[in-house]
Amino acid sequence: MNTIEKFNQHVMPTYGRLDIVLDKGSKQTATDEDGKQYIDFGSGIGTNSLGYCDSDWADAICAQARSIQHTSNYFYTKVQADFAAKLCETTGYNKVFFGNSGAEANECAIKLARKYSFDKYGKDANRNIIITLVNSFHGRTLATLSATGQDVFHNYFFPFLEGFVNVEANNIDDLKAKLAENKGKVCAVMFEFVQGEGGVCPLTKEFVDAIFEQCAEKDILTIADEVQTGVGRTGAVLTSKLFGVKPNITTLAKGLAGGVPVGACLADETCCDVLTKSTHGSTFGGNPLACAGGNVVLNKVSDPEFISEINRKGELFRKLLSEIDEVEGVDGLGLMIGVRLKTKKAADVLAQCAEKGLLILTAKEKLRFLPPLNISDENIISGMKIVKEVLEK
Ligand SMILES: *Cc1c(COP(=O)(O)O)cnc(C)c1O
């Protein structure tokens, strides 16, 4: 049996996969079982933020594996303390809870927001509604699926969790209307600054300002899901800084530890002590390997020079895309790039790029690029040559 046959016989068929078996990687290039090489503009959906097997990152993970790989959260570890301190310092938050994925980071945010209102307003107030946006994506667990504002996800698994109300993105009137309809019942508004899975769709500054204004007035917590947009991806440590706002809660995952599982729920001074002893937990949360990887990522991302390079490289992508006739327009920020096409189907372009040695992503009808944050100009240019060839065929 070859790898793909063995795989399909034993792994649940929950994903649409390309017929490629990736075997190893180095920098921005992955190699398959037959030795064919691919430049990677997808980074495992933005998780390999420093590319494949970055040497500083791999050294830190290996050293940690040889030192202590895991302890339960009944103990302290230095590596988790260092990572938490560095994360709070880099992002400006007070405290963090560690999980292992974006969905878990968001689950924590949902629980935190509900308990914040419970503690302050009491059980009978039923102040537990969380407003989320139409076309959002917050994860695959039942609570985060319930939060996700896309009907396609609301099948099969009934009943979903109660207490989520959707508002149309960038529609201030709808936001105000839903807040009025649910007056005194809303504990949080949760949103992505740039909807990733929804198709790389940014919020407007006006809409973001309206969220913060309304929430401040009504003691409603703001939750930014920066699982995809955070940790340098959009050309800032956090995308909230580009919008000039400070959410009460920010969730991170994907690129945070450079390709090992991690999730983080960051809270400011208003709510960082809401989740008290025994109200939340995770066996693997704050795992030393993840923290060791995260420390390396944060060391790079907290350097302003590294961030300005992300923006310069984003501009290089945009310039090269603007030279392709089939490209209708480009959305997103920094190295989170959505490409609108005039006539071609994104899924076909993805398959043809892979054929020619370039891995890309799609989001809805757009091409999506989430390359490693330290991608070389050379690989941007080589990869974009393939994109151009495929789009102009
Ligand atoms: C990927 C993603 C999630 C879910 O993360 P998992 O690690 O797959 O659980 C949640 N929110 C956003 C914005 C994401 O992009």
C-alpha cells in the first residue's frame, strides 16, 4: 500500500486533499515523497510563520524536548513563564490562558466573556449573548461553530449552542439594531479584523470604531479573533494596533509557535482575573515544546525591522499581482493576501500551481497567500512567476 492508500484507509475523510505527500521542508520550500519541490505560499495555513524547520526554532524545540517535554499544569515551568511574559509584553495584555488551537483559544474567550457578565450582573440577568459577524469563522468545536456566522457550518450537529447573534460585517446600523434588540443581554462582541476563511475580507475602520464605541458605552467586552491575523501576519504584532484599538480579549493560535500546536487567549486588566481556579483548563495547554517554539517566533516578531520587512514583502506581492491581467483586485493586509480573479476558478488555479511547484490556498472564491513571514524576495518572485503563468494560460 502506498502512503495515500494507507492514509485514506485509516484516516477519516474530513478534508479535501491534494495528491501530494509532503516529506520534508526547508525555509519556504517543501519536498514531496518523490523529491519534487514546492515553494510554499500557504505555510500550513499560516502556522509555519518562520517557514519549514527554521534553525533557531528547531534548535529551541529540540533542546526543550531533551530538557522537559511536558508537565501537567499542577506545576510551573520556566519556559511557560518566559513565553507568557514575552507574549504579554509584546502585545500589551495583562494575562494569558494557553490552549492548543484557535478553537480552544476562542472557547476560552467565550467562557471568559460569559463569566465576566455572570460575576458582575448575576445569573438572573442572563447577560450571555455574544454578537459575532456574518461570514466569520471561529473554529470547529460546537461552541465556536455556533459563534461562526456562516450557515454552511450549521448543519448536522444540532443543537448548536444558544446565545450567538450575527451582525453583518461593516454594517453599523445592523450592529446598533442587534444591540438594541438584545438590550442588557449582550456580554461580548467577537470579530476578526480581516475575515480569513470568509474570503480575506477586512473590516472598515468606521465599523471597528463603532464596535468599540458601543461596547465601551454598555460594558460589553470586545473579543478580537486574531488566530489568523495575529503575530505579524498583517504587518503588525497585532492587527488591532493597525486599527488603533485595544480589544479586551485577543485570541491567537496559527502562527504563534511556528508550527507546533498552541492557542492563546489574552485578556486586559478589565477581565484578566475572571477565569479563577478550576473554571477552565487544558492538559496540554502551555506545553513546553509549544512555549519554546513560541519564544523563538516572538523574539523575531517583536523586532520592528522584521515587521517592516513583512510590509515591504506584502508590497512586493501586490506589485507583482498588479501586473497580471487576470487579477481583478487584491485584499488583505501585510502577508495576508486575498486575490480576486476575473474569470478563473480559485480551486483550479490552486491545483495548477501545485502541478508547477507552488503551494497556495484559497478562501471562498479568492486565491489566498499566507507565506512564511520571513519569505525571501527570491521565492516571492519565483512563486509569483508560477502564479502569473497559470493565470495567463
Ligand atoms: C483557523 C482559525 C480558527 C480555528 O483555529 P483551529 O486551530 O483550527 O482551531 C479560528 N479563528 C480563525 C480566525 C481562524 O482563522
